[in-house]
Amino acid sequence: MDVMDLPREKLEVLVIGAGPAGLCAAIEAASAGCEVTVADENDRPGGQLSKQIHRFFGSSHHGAGKRGFEIGRELAENCLKAGVELRLSSSVLGLFPSGEAMIDSPSRLYLANPGAVIVATGASEKSIAFPGWTLPGVMGAGAAQTLINIHRVLPGKRVLMVGSGNVGLIVAYQLLQAGAEVAGIVDVADSVGGYQVHAGRVMREGIPLYLRHRLLSARGSMGVEEILVEALESGKVKRFKADVLCLAVGLSPLAELASMRGCRMIENSRLGGFVPWHDRDMRTSQTDMYIAGDASGVEEASVAMEEGRMAGISAAEDLGSLGAKEAAIRREAVMNRLRELRAGTCTAAKLEAKGGCMQINSDARDELLREVWKKSANGPLALIDCREDIPCNPCEEACRRGAIVLDSGICSLPSFDLDKCDGCARCVALCPGMAIFIIDRSMGEGFARVTVPYEMSDEIGPDEEAWAMDGEGNCLGKGRITRVAGAGRPGHTMLLTIEVPEEWALKVRGVSGRRKLVEEPEEMEDTEIVEDFTFCRCEEINYSSMREIIARGEFYSLPALRRFSRIGLGYCQGRFCQSILRDQFLADGPGEGREVESFRVRAPVRPVKLSRLGGENG
Amino acid sequence: MDDVLSSEVVVIGGGVIGAAAAYFLCKEGAEVIIVEAEDLSAGASGACDGFLSLQTKQVGSHLDLALESMALLPSIVEDLGIDPEYNRCGGLMLASNQDQLKDLRARAKKVKTAGLEVEILGAHELKEMLPGVNKEIKGAAYCAAEAQINPITFTLGLAQKAQEMGARILKGCKVENIVVTNNRVREVHTTMGSIHSRRVICAAGTGSNEIGKMIIVDIPVMPQKGQILVTEAREPMLDKIVSGAEYLGTKANLEEFLPKDEEAIRLGLGFTAEQTASGNILIGSTREFAGFDRETTPEAMNAIAKNAIFYLPWVRDLDVIRSFAGLRPYSPDGLPIMCPVKGVKGFYMATGHSGDGICLAAVTGRLMSELVLDGETSIDISPFSLYRFK
């Protein structure tokens, strides 16, 4: 019997993660002549893209206007065309300082010696701890999305979403599409965290937003049955009946492999937490190690793609497959696109912490509405309800008549020439924000026809009656469907035209087959005292004990706290609790004003059968 | 901390040895400051298993010391404010061939004369005591006096108790220099200020060389890496501490038990397994010289896993959730270094416990307290003198 007998393999470039960043890195390195292998623990490529069924922002370079899963599929196809080897269901369990990668593949566990490693492992969902957070039915929004869009299983009947960022808004919308009821979206902030166009989509479906509200607890015997939420101003407690509580409270970069490999880690709360230090070209502090995508700091998918390309170029250059001159040219192109993507105040706000996004000025808006009202008497005309400078341009590309122009790059607001618009509605179908509508008052007689994009599963046919909804989710009243376009074509956005009284012409933003009355939460007079609850579910340590251990201030560092308290030492190795523990430690522990190191990362970063480590097959 | 501190005794190192020394010193009413560069048990005491093994000790002063330490343990455990999960579970050392079993039998006789009861079990008896053991295992040496403990809580318990009795613990505090005047230690300079003290114990484990340099004494301690796999927590499945006979070879330097394979010798591979109170099974281990590198390696993880599957085939189905490595303060003959330092009055060494720190902590703590406060010890510690090395 040999003492050690794991198979070994030499690889030129190993990309870890087959999401947007990893696939783009692979394409770029392979097209420069490198032999590239991509390993991903999932059984399909695309990463988060594979469960995104909505149309994406960005420019055509990033597949804007296409649905996320389509972009993922295309990137994977391009990888294969470029000669990239995709190894799916292959978890990288360790990236050792020696440079070796330990990979658990469907057949067996092996070691790879790559000449360069690009870490594109994405991000993980953050969590928050509250009484009831261990009940079945409490889940990350991303997890709910995986259930509905990959496994096609509804997590429950009635969902309450916590977090009004883009993830919370999009997943709430998709839960509706999948047939769940959404009881509301709760956020402690006083304004919506995500893009307004996403907020608009959920609001017109009648999903109430509870801003300045705080999640208190989830209760139930076998699973979530009710959720208590507190209104910050009044202190009143509301009780929602729901069987699913989705948490969309942010993402943490998942860069543990880079940390294990010895990359210098830095903390940046604006990027979501600990990330490997990296330069503009996505090189880390370790030679032959690159980082891209959310693992380098949480941003948008289109940014992840460009960062992936950048990392691929750098790796190819360092391996000698790409000359310095050519590399510089390619890098410049990527840099320009990145600059463009990050130019908008919406995205820049995240990086520069500038605060709110730029919004269209209300006088100009009123003026535009007056114009649309006037001209729609002569025939159909687009009304663009895009108010934020998000990086996105499918409307401009959709318009054959040049009526929509983005004056200064993809982050500028569309400027719209009413005289050129013929109301063809191509832009309506392609706008990822579903924020363009066609208004037509030419039929007269006090009626108007409004065309809206529709992606819900309730079937609505021509000549049927339907409810017209405004942008805030108020039901304006009944109208008659006069036209249905794009029905029965998978992937296409349906266009519904509804005939309504003229005075609603500028108000209609959505159409609903059945009137959705979301049950309002019950107000509770007296709040019960919140009982203690499990914090570390692996080691069964209560929240109050955790608080007390930290408050005692006995432990000098997070690793010491872990060692003595055993919080984070169990099966999950801190994947659930580390970020919460860290925040608590920073708030109450002795770590004040000090850099707090994270848990030490050691292989395996995912549990693995001992037989696998022992080199057994199958 | 701006004010100048003073203390009757300064203990350098907040591992199990330093904590035990502080505990016994405080019991005698001494005033103690523990200076710890990171946090309690940040070194070897926090990165090891909980074996309290006796069969692996060298017959003679080493085994005597271990027996004395084990005798002290129950009352200490009783005295601590927290439960260190002390469990007199007994230990099994497995023989994978007849030669090993024969050698184990011979050794059992030898240790018996030194006062340690070890029973030799045939394959059949072993199977009863350790169901699920590989059928190829020929037998085992069983020592009922062996036990396990949680080294992390044990260290914390000792330190907390010492603190209760008045000891101060300075964490994140590094020693920068030791001031010696007229051949007597006077002051310990730290990153948190200066501490006046006429008695200093170096219990700095693998950091002892650096401390030695400050008083111009060569301490021949070097880091010896040990790697361990941690499985998921499970229901009770293993109620003894278990090791392979090769462990005697790699740990106790007994040639007849050394593994035959060159790679295994290079790694210092020896099978160990214990289930902790929290249910995780810790599977070890290696003895490697890799400087201060504390990373685990894929080779060792693979070798440890294979070895474990050989002895206890059922472990193959367990999930491994983590690996870790610790650095033992290895001394050239594997025996601890406990003595006053010549030419530097008031400076004492308590280091080099190699892989036996947890097991020998109790007796070491007591002996250091005696040595520092009374100038003499109840047990002859001359075999552990620093000056035994040339």
C-alpha cells in the first residue's frame, strides 16, 4: 500500500468557478493560446447566471437584454469553442501554499498543479440572526431562486422578503412568477436599496414595500408560520402570515481559497467584506494568482465578466502566451468598458459611497409626460419610465428609428425623441427594467390603449377583462385586453395592450388577470419578550451565550473566540455564522479599532468523505 | 498600558504549560503575570488532539513524570471552573502484524516494571473492545490508565482559575527583551510596557528559541508539525483513544515500531483517532520538520486518511470538515526541558515538551512552582536539564 497515491495532473491555467467571471476569464486566456481548465462545483456552468430568468442590464457586449441563463449558456458555449475544458461537479477543496489544488471530481479526488490560478468563486449570501432563523422556511433569497428556477420547486405558498436590494426585488418578482404569493418586502432603510425599475416591477404587481421596518422574529412549530416585523417609527409590531421568509441582506465575497493560498486579504465593507488584495489587472499578492468577479468585491454580473476578461489577459500575459503590447491593448478595451459600467451614480454609489443615485429632475419629467399625452392622441408612442443612470442600453439598440439615444455612454439616461417614435414596442419587449410602455389615445372616445410588458404565468387572452395597475400597486380598475403579442414564445416578453379610460393613460404600468389582494399584516399591541435562540446551529450555542462570550472581552481574536466557544467549528465551519459573529465581535469585543482577522481557512473548504481523501474512487 | 508593572513571577507563554505553571504558582499564593503573544493556546496547545497517552512515554524518568502528571489530573479537573472533558477512557495501540504484537508484548512487560499496566489483547478480544477494527489487525496493547481531555478548555480552565486567584493575563503582548543585570533577571520588556520581575519562566513552546536569545542561551527546541483531520460530529462511535503501533515508532522513537515505508517515515506518519466530547473524530497524525509552516498539506491529508481507513475501515464514510496543523515544541530527545538557567538567576525553562505538553502539563506546573518558589522540587528533574544536550 502506498502511503500517498492521489493522482496528480499539470494544468496550465485553472479557473475556479464557472460563473460570468470565470467563464470570461477562461475565454480570454484560451483565446490568447493558453490551455484552460475550469472547475465548478455545480453540475451546470453559468454560476448565478444559470438561475437568472430576467433580462440583464449592461450593453450588448455583456448580453444585455438577454436573460441571465441565456448569457451563461452562451458563455459556456464560447468557452468550449475556445477549447476550454469545463469540469463540472468538481469542487476545489483546497488551494495550498505549494500551489497545488485539491479537486474532488465525480470520479475521484485529485491534485492539480496549475501554472496559474484564477479564483472566480463568486459570493455567498449573508445572513442575519433572529429568533426563528433556524426554522424550516427561512432561507436566503438566492436559495429560494435556486429552488424555483433550477429545481422548479416552490419553497412555500406565501413569502415575506427581507431586503429591498436588487436581489430581494428580483427574487420577490420571480417568486410571483413561479406562483407564490409575496406578502411584502421589508427593509430597515428609508428608501429602496435596488434599482427603481426593479422596485417598479414588484410594486405594480401589488407587492407592498415596508420601508423603515425591522424583522423581529419568525415563529411556527414545524416551520415558519408567522413573521413579526416592527415599524421603526411607531414601534408597532406587525404580524405577517407566511410560510417562507427570504433573506436578501447582502452578499459576501467568497475568497477563502485565495486566503488559503496565502493571498493578502484586505477588508472593505463596500465590497462586501474580506477580499484578496488585487491590482487593476486582477493580480493578487501571490504570483500566478488572479481574482475576478464577486470574489474580488461584490458588483454586477457585467462587471464580473469584464474582471474575468482582465484576469484572463493578465494570466495569459504572465504565462507568456500574450505579448505585453497585445495584452495592453486588450486590457485597455476591458478597462474602458469597466469604466463605462461603473460610471453611473447607481453603481458608483456602491464604490464611492456617494449616497443616492442620480434621478431625473421632476420638472423635466412633467414636461415629458405632457408631451406624451399630447402626441399620443395621434397614435402609439413610448413612455420611458427609466429614472436612474444604471448601466444599460438595450432600448437604444432596440429602436430602429433612432428615437432613443444614450448621449454619454451606457450609464446615461435615455433621451427620447417623440417625433421619431412610431410606437413599435420593440423597446418595451427588450427593456430589462420593464420600464417602457406604449400609450395610444388615437381611438378617442375617452379611451386610451396602454401596452405593457408582461411576464407572469397567469394567462390573459385578447378581449378578456383585466385589472389595470398603477406604478404603486394600486388597482386603477378594469380594462379590456385588445391585443396580446409574443404569447407562447418561450423567452419572449409578452406585450399586453389594455384599453382603459383616457385619464389612466399615463398611469397604467401593469396588467393583472386577477385582482391581487395581498393580505395585510395584523398589528399587535404588545410585543412579547423575545426568547433566546440558537445561534451556532452546528454546535448548538445560543445567541445570548454568543453575545455574552463576546461581551466578556476575554478573547483577543476571532480565531481564539472560535477555538474556545466552538462557534464556527462545526459542520458549516462558519459559513452560516462567521459574518454575523464578526460584526458582533467588532461591535462588542475587544477588537475595537483593530484589524480583525477572519477564521483561518483550511482544506477541505467543503465537507468531503474521508474515503475520497484516502484516494478511493467513486 | 503606560504604567510600569511588577510581578513576583512572569510566565512567558499562555499555552497549557504556562497556564499550568501559573495555576500552581497562584495556589501557593504567588503573584503572577502571564505574557501571551496572541491568545491562550494559540500555539501547540490549541492545535493538537486530546490524547493523554502513557504507552508512548520513554521508560524511565519520562514515564514516571507522565504517571505523576496523570495522578494529579483528577483533582485539578475537579478544581477548574469549566469542564475540560477529561475522560479516563483507556487507550488501544493496534498491531498490524505479528511482529508488532510481539514487540508490544515485550514492551508491556517492560512498562509494567515501571508501574504502568498494559494488557495485550488478541485479535478476538480486540474485536470486542473495538468493534469495526480491520480484520487484519492482529491484536493490541490496552492501557486502562490512558485518557483524553480537551486541550483547549483545559488550558483555558487552568488560566481562568489562575486568574481567579489573582494572576493577570496579558494577551496580544509580545516579549521584546529580557533585562539581566548582575546575573539576575530584572525586567521583561513587552509590547505593552515593562514588567519588573525577579523570576521569569519561559513556557513559550516553539517560541522559546527567540526568548533564549534574549538571555543569550541556546534553547534547542524546534517546531515539529503535526497534521490532523477533523470529521463531522457524530453519535458516540469510538470510546477509546486508539493508535497504531507505528505511532510508538514515530512518537517515542522506538525503532522496532517505525513504519517501513520511506514516505511514511519522512511524514512521521502514525495513526491516531479519538472522538471528542463534541462528537468529532480527530484523526492523526504526522511528525514533520517544516519550520514554522502551519499549513496542512494534501499529501499528509491523503496519507492520514488512507492510514485511518486501514485501521478503522468504517471511518471512510465520515465527512471530513477540516484539517489543521500544530507545531510541537520538539526537543532533540523528545523529553521536556525543565530547569533553572545557569548564569541567569531567576530564569527558568519549561519548554520542549514535544508531543506531551497536555499530558505533562499538570506535573510541569507543579514542579515549576516548587522550583521557582522553593528552589527545589519533589521529583528529581535533572534528567530534564537544558544542559543534557551538548
